[in-house]
Amino acid sequence: MNNGERCVVITGTHKGKSGTVEDRNVSKGGNVTITVRQADGTRFKTLERSVRPASEGEG
């Protein structure tokens, strides 16, 4: 996932939420985390493996 791409969270705490990828980071342990900004401006962090790109009209 790259900055600016639309995504939908498919597993975990934020399951069902969608938004735009803002920040991608690789932790020391090798986990890839991303910050997602929702349409209302709310941001949350989640693991990249928990999201998938949003299809047309989704999210």
C-alpha cells in the first residue's frame, strides 16, 4: 500500500473501517504498520496485513 491509496480494514480492532493511507512504517521487528485517515478526519494505526485496497465505490 502506498500513501494516498484507499483501503478497507478486513481484520482486527478496526475491522470494517476504511480510509486513505497516510503513513507507512516498518518496525524493528519487521511488522509493517500504516496510518489510515477516515473521511471524518479520524486517524488510526493498523497493520498493513490487516487491510486491502478499496474497490470502486467502497469505503
